[in-house]
Amino acid sequence: MAETGEGKKEEADYKRLHSFPLIRHTDMAEEMRVETMELCVTACEKFATNNESAAKMIKESMDKKFGSSWHVVIGEGFGFEVTHEVKNLLYMFFGGSLAVCVWKCS
Amino acid sequence: MPVPTTVKSKKPPGAGLKVAKPASKKKDEEEGVDQGDGWDEWAQGKALIKPPDQLELTEEELKEEFTKILTANNPHAPQNIARYSFKERSYKPISSVDQMAVHFVLEGNLIHVDSEEARRQRARQDQTDEKPAAEAEAEPDEEIPENPVIEETSEIVDAAAAEDAEEAEVLGEEERPDSVEAQIGKKEQKVTNQFNFSERASQTLNNPLRERSCQTEPPPRCNFSATANQWVIYDAYLEELEKQEKNKDKQKTFSAKKEEDKLKKNKMVTETQSDDVTKVVKVVKIFERMVNQNTFDDIAQDFKYFEDASDEFREQEGTLLPLWKFQYDKAKRLSVTALCWNKSYQDLFAVGMGSYDFSKQGHGMLLLYTLKNSTCPEFVYPTSSGIMCLHIHDRLSHLVAVGFYDGCVAVFDLKAEEGGAAQPAFKSTAKAGKHTDPVWQVRWQNDDMDNNHNFYSISSDGRVVSWTLIKNELVFSDVIKLSLEGALPECLEVVEQPSVACGTSFDFHPKIDFLFLVGTEEGKIHKCSKAYSSQFLETYQAHNMAVDAVKWNQFHPKVFLSCSSDWTVKIWDHTIRTPMFTFDLNSAVGDVAWSPYSSTVFAAVTTDGKVHVFDLSINKYEAICQQPVVAKKKTKLTHIEFNPIHPIIVVGDDRGYVTCFKLSPNLRKKPKEKKGQEVPKGPEVEEAKMEKLLSLLREPDYNSV
């Protein structure tokens, strides 16, 4: 793993392999979860370089779809402790380096 | 203030008041004109109406003028008042009469500012509110007392009077700088007449306020916390990928797994079903035993410690002490057809329930009792056919071989879980060589070359069959076929079918592996070898009726015992074709058993309900104990077994009861100890003891030969 040549290859592999969305924790219902996940993927792909816009887009869409007071955090590294309404939290990884936390609390 | 002028005319007094005001304003000269106007106005509407009694006056008379003078004198006032004067001691007219007439008086509820009372009140007020006072001092001009009139309030006091007084001042008042008025007037309170002032107010009831609200429960919430950073994300992805890999592998072996899962699920179901019961089973069992121990405490004490003291005085005879009695309600109508002690657990024994009566065949039952719980069997296995015989494996004490009336043999596994325990672990089928007649005896043998467990069975169909437990089935092989003349050659089997002998019992030699004895229904005993299926080594013309049991002596290799329904028990040396001993018990003998502790002691049970115990070393001709042990007269005893360790026997009868007896000391007597001499012990001694007996009997034979 340490060698650079292999390291690059590994990295490429990693990028390729780790591009899928990986739900880390959620208590949402099946339907909602799928929808939210797809929305997150869409937003992160659309605003690949701007997490803020992506978060904004997710938040606004979620507010529209599931009622207000959604909160979204997107970033490569952060810690959090949130209070959320039950059945309204999704914490997922995406693209190998992004973490997305979406929750509802009004 | 009193009215200074009075109008003297014919008008009514009310009108006077009305006129009074304008009159006071415009002075006396104009009064007449005013009055006239007033009359004219008033008379306009009724000018032509004249009272009937009015004087008719002529023009001249009408034009005549009368002069009337208005004075300030009160016409009603008395003019000739005389008062007594004490000074002059005479009545004197009073010159000055009060001319004032008061028409209307209204007490005011406010006090005039200039009055003494008002001043005092103000002073008091100033004291209480010093602040306003201080402010007032800041502007000395405003000093309140100097203002002669502060208000218009006084207007109310007495209209007419006030008007007069003020007439002159009105202008001045209005011209007065407003500053003082305005500034002070606001904070100046009206000065009240304390004797005639009441503030009127009424308070209505306030409607009570009512609050109505409703609170909904907020949607449930919970906390979640995590930390996201690159390595956590990386690890999560790696883990996920690994999982996916595994899933792929799984899918390859999917079909196989599925079946396994199903099996597992089934297992789970059965497990969970029995779970609720199994949880308490152990506890309940312990409790049951505790209760039994309490209830049958005296029996337990007897079993352990009681020795019949009277034996010492009886020399040779002994007795049996009844201990526990075992019965099971569900097996009430069945008779005991087999007994067997468990070699590993000395308190446990198996009881086979069935029926010997051809016309009363039905179901059977395998029961396992322990001495620790006499009220209820430890294991119960109901069977569809009556049990005829059983044997517990010497080493693997959980295996019980059973022979049925319908010719089947089966093996029960006590270890099997409760759920499947009702069924035997192994059972012979019609295809796999089952007997065609009742199985009279089964006996475990040593494992074969491949370490498979195996046992032998004998049946009325004349076959001795060896059964081997292979995987989950019983494999049979015929060891020998019995015939009347001798062992039947294979080829002749079909032809000589009627001559087949019925086997009723057998026993394997404890030391010589291949040697075994077979008792038959017609009373013969065959000595056979496993090696020869077609030939008997020996045939003894033993009894006149069916041989119910044959038993090798456990110490002496040559001696065996047989009993029969012809009332006799015989002891044999297998090398000699005639019996060594013959005992007639005056009733059909159901079963006989050697004692495990002495080579010369054996016991037999008879159908008249008696147990006979013999000790050949003590008495060669009679039983040393002959004791009826049944409650009812007609009860037949069917089987007897010695406990391998304890000095007790169990006896079964045809009513389904199993009774346990303790042998009294005389029945298990050891050779008398001689002083200074060690008593030899062990099987050799026992063998020698028997040998000594036999040698006495053999000698004449040898002589004769």
C-alpha cells in the first residue's frame, strides 16, 4: 500500500469503488429514505464543488416535500450532536469523502 | 346670596325666577320693557280669549295710567313687630325688619376658594404632597393664596349671587395670565365640602376570566451524534465493499443455504415452542423430588438404615421389607412385562408395560422410574403396541432396547429432546426383518467391529435376530432359527415350517462371548453359538412347559438357572444335560434372577403372588424366604430384578404395580467370619462357593460314568 505507484492505482480504485452513496444511519421509512438519498446524491453531484449550495438545495427540497424545518450538513469532516424528530434523520456518506447529515427538527 | 330685588307683579312666582336672571343683568330701568315683551309673547296665542268675568273697561279707562313703584321692601315682612326691651322695661316697635326673602337654597358640595375651610384643606394637601409644593415654590409668583378666584367652579354655587359678584371681575379673570391658571389648574384639585360631598360610583361585577387552551404533544424526538471525517468514511466504504463481496459469495451457495435456513427456522420454532415449559422443568423436577423426599421420608430412612433385628433369632430365614410402590395412572390396566435396572444410575429402572393376555392386547408404555421420585415416572413413552421386554445398555445407559408384542423391536434414546421423545430413535419395520410374533427378550451386546451398537432379540417366530444401529436405521441379521429337532438347515426352512420352535427367552454367557442359551415354548433349552446358525451345541430337556427365563450365573461360568410355568426352577451345569437342582414352587414361575452379590442366591416370583429367595449355601432344598407380597390374592407377579448395588429388589405384577423390597440381613449373609482369619472376598470366592456345592452333586455322576 505504501508504494506510490500502487498508491495511485489504489486511489483510483478507491474513487471508483467508493462513489456510491452509503447510508450510515437512518430511521426514516423506506420510501422517504430512498427519496432523500436520491436527492442528496443529485444535489452533491450538481454542486460538486460547493457544499453550501448543495446543502441549500437539499434543505429547500426537503422543506417542500416533507414540511418545514429541515437541516442539512454537508462536509468532509465534522462532528455533531443533533436533536431530530423521530423517523426524520439520515446520515450518509457519498463520493468517498463527503458526509451528509439531513434531519428535521422544528 | 339673597336676591336684592323683588318684582312686584301679578305674575306667578315661578316666572319671577325666570325673569330674575335677565333682570339682574340689565338693571332695573329695562325691567318693565322686558316684562311687557314677556307678556306679549306669552299672550300671543290666546289674545282673544277673555275670562268671562273680566271687567269691561272703556277706552278711557284703559288708557288711564297707574303708577307703580318697585321697592326693595318685602311686602310679606311684618311691619309692626314689637319686642319687649328689658332695658327700658317696655315694648318697643322694631324699626329694622329683615326684608330679605329666600326663594331657593342649595347647599354646594364645593367650598369657595377663599373660605377659611378651603385654605386649611389646601394647607393640609401641601403637606402631604411636598413635591408639588416644592415645584410651586420654584416660581414664587404662582402662590396660590394670592389668587382671589381660581376657578369657575364657584359658578355653580349660587347662580344669581355669583353672577352679581363676579360681574366686575369676569373681565379681569379672563385677562389674567393663563399661565398660572393653566399650570396650576391642572394639578389643582377641587376643594370639597367635607360635610356635603359624596363621590358616586358604582362598580359592576367583572365577568370572570376564563382561559381555555389545548396543548398537543410535540412530535417525538431523539438525539443522534456522530463524527464524520475522512478515515471514518473510508472505513465505512471498505466495510461495505467487503460485505458486498461476501454477499456475492453467498449468492453462489444460495440454494444450499436456503434449505439450511429453513431447517434452522424449523428448529427455532420447535425450540421456542417448548421454551416456556423447559424453563421451569428443571426447577419443578427438583421441587417434586423435595416434596417426595418429605412425604416418603420414613421409606427413605428404611431403605438406608433399617435392618430387621429379628433375623438374628431366625437362624436361616429372612424377610422382605416393602419400600416404595410405583404406579402410573395412565398405565393402570397394563401389566408389568419387563424390568431392568440402569447400570450407570442405580436409582433408575425401566418398566415395560403391556399384556400377556392374548385377548387383551392394546397399547403399551415404557416407564422409567427413579427411587427418588416414586409418585411419577421420570420418562414416559407411550407405545402403540404392548411392550414385552426391554434392556438398558450397560454402558450407554440412555439407550433402551424394547421388544413389542407385534414383533417390532425399537430403541429409545432418553437423551433425545422432549419434543421428539415420544417416538423411538430406532424402530424395525416390516421390510427390515421384523419378527412375526411377540418379541420375548432383547439384550444389548458389545459393539461390533465398526463400533456400531447392536442387540439381539428372540421371538415366538423362532428367530434369534441381531440388530445393528447404523445411522438412523436398524439392520438385522438372523443368528439362528429354532426348530423342534434342532437347528434348522437354511434350505429346509420352507418345507418344515410347522416344526419351528418358539423361543421365549435367552441369555448370553457373561464371559464366553459366543455362547448363549435359548429357552423355548415347549420347554427345551438350547445351548447355541453365534458362530453356527444351523446347529445347537446342546439341547436340554428342561421343562414340561414354556421356559420363562434362563439366566447364567454371574460368578460361576458353567451354571445357569431356568424357570418355567411348570412350577419349577432348575439349576444347571451347562456341561451336564440334567439339572443340578430342581425346586418346585407350587405355582407357575414368572421370572427368576441371580443376585449380584452372591453366586448362590437367587430369587423367583410366582403367579400366586409370592417371592421366593434361595441361598443354596444355606439351604439346598427350600427357599430361605417365601413371602406373599401382593395386596390382592389374584394378582400375579411377573418379574423380578435385583438392584446391582443396593440390597433391594423390584417386583412387577400384572396390575401394573412395581414394588420395591429390601432384603433382610439373612438373605444376604456373608460367610461367617472366623476369628483371626481374613474373610476372602471377590468373584473367585463366589465361584468356589458354587463349585463346592456342585461338586457334591457331581460326584455320584462321575462315579456312575
